Amino acid sequence: MTIETTVFDFKLTNTFEEYEAHMNAPEQQAMFKEMEVKIIYIGKSIEDPKRATCIFQGPVNNIYDIFTNPETIPIVEASGHIYKGTIINRWISE
């Protein structure tokens, strides 16, 4: 089975702690489980506390397709994640 690891590097409208709490909330975790996506890592920049990274793993194109769907922008931004300017790196392993 091919697994995709997707790394997002982005700015925040809120604090890192608020973002992290949102992402770890039970309802968010249930949504990720339903999408077959795992959060591997959430971290904040040492140089800029308003910048974060989040690493996901799941089926190929799964999180990428959801993130790039214009209809999901409000859901993404509800966490404090600033959609515009997000840097996305994708990796696969078989």
C-alpha cells in the first residue's frame, strides 16, 4: 500500500497553542479518522511563533485533495491556519 506524507508550512491567525488544541480536539480527530488520515506532527517555528507545520499521513492524494478543494477553505481556516501562502510538500512510500 502506498502512503503519502504531506507537510504543510503555514501562518496562523491565532496562537500555536489554540491551533494545536483545535487540531487535537475529539471532533477533529474523528474527522481525520474518517478520512483515514493521521496527524504525525504539529510544530511551531522557532523564529516565528505565528508560523506552524503539520505533517499528515494517509492514502495518496487524500489530504491534498481535501486541502486544495475550494469548499474546504473555511474548514481549514477555522483552525487558525491561513490558507493563502501555505507551502505543501508531498512524499510517498510504498
